[in-house]
Amino acid sequence: MISDRVKKGPDKTPHRSLFKAMGYTDEDLSRPLIGVVNAKSEIIPGHIHLDRICEAVKQGILAAGGTPIEVPAIGVCDGIAMGHIGMHYSLPTRELIADSTESLAMAHGFDGLVLIPNCDKIVPGMLMAAARINIPAIVVSGGPMLAGHMGCGKSLEKLSLSKTFEAVGAYEAGLIDDEKLKEYEDKSCPSCGSCSGMYTANSMNCLSEVIGMALPGNGTIPAVYGDRVALAKHAGMQIMKLVEKDIKPRDIMNEKAFRNALTMDMALGCSTNSMLHLPAIAHEAGVEISLDIANEISSKTPNLCHLAPAGPHYIEELNEAGGIPAVMKEISKLGLLALDNMTCTLKTVGENIEKAYNKNPELIRPVENPYSTTGGIAVLKGNIAPDGCVVKRSAVAPEMLKHSGPARVFNSEEEAIEAIFGGKIVAGDVVVILYEGPKGGPGMREMLSPTSALAGMKLDKEVALITDGRFSGASRGASIGHVSPEAMAGGPIGLVKEGDTIDIDINEGSINLRVSAEEMAERKKNFKAPEPKIKTGWLARYAKLVTSADKGAVLKVD
């Protein structure tokens, strides 16, 4: 299969002449043209090294008889964008990445794609594009960052980005001094790679492997290991096999693949952002998954891993324990995975994990001894969230799994942060942050700052936080996001008033405002959404097209 753009023939002469302007030879153009979509940039620590990954991919393609053609992709570092206007842009860039990847692939007639993402929105954006354009494709990510370290011996503490955000809360509460805060700043992020816990980036890199669009090891091999470069070479070689066999993303990303992904999502205790990204990728693949399906899968899937921020372990340790294949092998004992599904290895899921085994039962708990018999993510519903909301149950302290308290209502993240740092939030409160959803944000900002502030101030086991926005995978505590419908769209979360009692029962999957239906109806009559926060630029356009969080916040034209 050779691209129509450069097949021999008089009508292709202009196309070929343009390739030759760049130095391509007749021999280059006689081989399959493989687009290598490289998200390398110098503003994202998870992407700073992707040039090395890209070179390895290109070597693999050349070795297997293809012609690699590198093209770019954008990205946003969620950590750097956090807490200011930049975070409005993070989730929306997922759509830009999907659209631009589609544009580059379709405009230039590539025969196949190797997708090189690493961080939060870049991974799902590229997978959405792969499913949409449906030409042979494979993902190879940049790999996780190593955990940081502070102290030594018995006082050794492992660190990650979430620790630095929590350190700010501890500093504001007077629990640590300037010197200690600086030490967190200097030592939490010691290498390139996606931040070291089971945050959104690593969640999606692991789930890419589960879905079957990435080679085994993609989710867990650290960025700085030689094995990561070797994996990239193998991905370059493998795309040539996929092109030869004409195996396309939708052959792999079917309903079975997404149910496998949701199952492993629950077993691993992934970021709640996966509940936005998996439905969005599935939507592009023509597969429907919903929060109800996620809840059904969660109800029968044990949670086997407590990786940071839920526990003391990091992705590099999961890699040493056997990685994603080892966790899948454990879960397969319960018959919860579709083992017959095809993957990019040209083998089935079952064949991929056949020789895998659990090397560390303390890190990957056996199915006979899970952290919980239900999944790491819980979906809650009630009169405050009739279409659902999500919480990372595995990162919630046991005492907060059931909580009732007075609502403390804020119309933005900034208002909530000011109240938290001002000492106005006390034990028992339920912080409610409105107008941060896909439309209201716009862009559904991630709110690691307020959750980390509460954790750093030792309030994460006493205060719940509810929002129509979303949380970082690094958030912990009773942080309940994605409330749908959102306030900006007239959702009942916008009817909550200061002092209302909110009842939360995570194990029972319920969240309710202790207000009568009659009172809610009366409040609804008087409700009026505020003016949009952003009225110009492409975010204003995004706000008009974006759907609700429970639909994956995909863009749709009415």
C-alpha cells in the first residue's frame, strides 16, 4: 500500500516534485509513508525528551521498510497551566490535537501513523484522531517521570508534583517554613517524563496499552530508561506490520476494548479524567460508553493498586512489579476481561498477558485481597447531579466515604482558594465550586490547587469538595467533580445555596441536596446563569459547541 499522493503517474508529478524539494528520493517515495506525530516541546517536562523517542521511532520505521515523516502536535502542561487563565485551555486542546492530527494525516495522505504523546490531553487527543481517521496507527508515549526523594534512611520521603501543591497548603497553614517549601520545589520532579503518580497522563498511557493501541510497557517504563527508547523502536517497526496487514484503529478500539479499559481503570485507580477521555475516544470510534456503564463495571471490579496520590507507590514501582500486563493477569482471574480482542501487537489481549505475573503482591494486590471489592472510581447520582458525577474513591479517606455538611458556595476556583487560605473553611464543610464546567469555565478547569490546599492544611479528611469542573489526577480526598448537568447549563448544582446540607455516600453512589423538590423547583424558576467569563477567541466558540461532562465533553453541532 503506497500513498495515493505519491504513486507513480503523470498526475502525481506535482506532488512528487514537492517531496523532492525536501530531499526525498524516489526510493523514499516508493515505500509506505508513515506520519510520526511528535508532541515534543520545551514547555512540558513530559515532552522535553520526545525528540529522542521520535528518532527511535523513525529508526524502527526505516529498519522495517517505511519512510518516516515527522509532523508536530501541540500540548499544554496542566501543572504549569494550573490556577490561572491557562487552565481554561487545557481540556479544549484535546480537540485541537485531534483536529490537527486529522488534518495533517488526511491532507498528506499518510499510509500509517505513529503517535508520540505523553501528557494529559495529548494522549486522548491523538487517540481520538486515530479512531476518527481510521488508518493504521500505534501509540508510543514518552514514559513516566521518576519519583523525587527528600531525606534519607528512615526519614526518606518519596515525592511527586502533588506533594509540591500540598506543600503550598501546609505553608499557608504555617506547618512548614520557606526552606522546606523550597526543598519540595527542588526535589519533587527530578527527571523528564509524565508526573510520577497515577495522575491523568499516566492513567491514559496505561489505558492506551489496555485498549490495545500501544505495546506492552507503554504505560509504565520510565522516560529515562533505555527500555523506553527500545520500545519506541519496536513501535516504529510494528506500524509497518499494521500497515501491511491493514489493521486499523477501529479494528482494535471496539466495545470490548473500551470495557477492558474501564475495567482496568477501576483496578488501577486511575484519574477521574479518564471518565472524560474514554467516552470521547469511544465516541470517535463509534462506540457508546457512559457513566452508567462505568458504574456497572466498577461494581464488580476490585481495586488492586493504590498509586500516588492514593498511596505510597509510583509508576516506576508498578513497572518493576510487572506493569499493566501483571495487573491485567490478576484481573483476568475473575473473567472480567475480553481476552480475545485484537491489539496492535497483532496478538490478542490474552496472548499479550500470557506470560505476565505479579512480582510484588504488596503493590499489585491479588484479587483475593483487594483494597476494595469495587473499583477505584465511583459514579454518584442524586438531585444535585441527576446525570452523574465522579470521584476517585481509592484516594478518599475511609472517614469521608460518607459525609454530610453545610454547603460553602463559590462561583469560581479563585473564590474558593481565597476562602481556604483565609481560614474560612472548617471541618465538616462541603465546598461547592460553580461555573467551572465545560461551558461555564469554559474548558472545565482542573482544580488541583484547592484540593491540595485542603490536603496540605490537613482538612482532606474533614472537608468535601464538589464542582461541575474537574480535578487533577493528583487530587486526593473527597473531591467530587464532573457534576452533570453543569451550573452554566441550568443544572441543579447551580441551585445550591450557602448553608444547605449536602449528603454524600460514595459507597452507595449517592449525592443529594437536603432540599425539597418543591423548593428546588422554586429556585429553578429564579435561576439565571451569569454572563460567560470568556466572550472572545476560540474558547467562546468551544463553549457553544461542547457537551456535558457525562458525555465526555466532546464537541457537537446541533
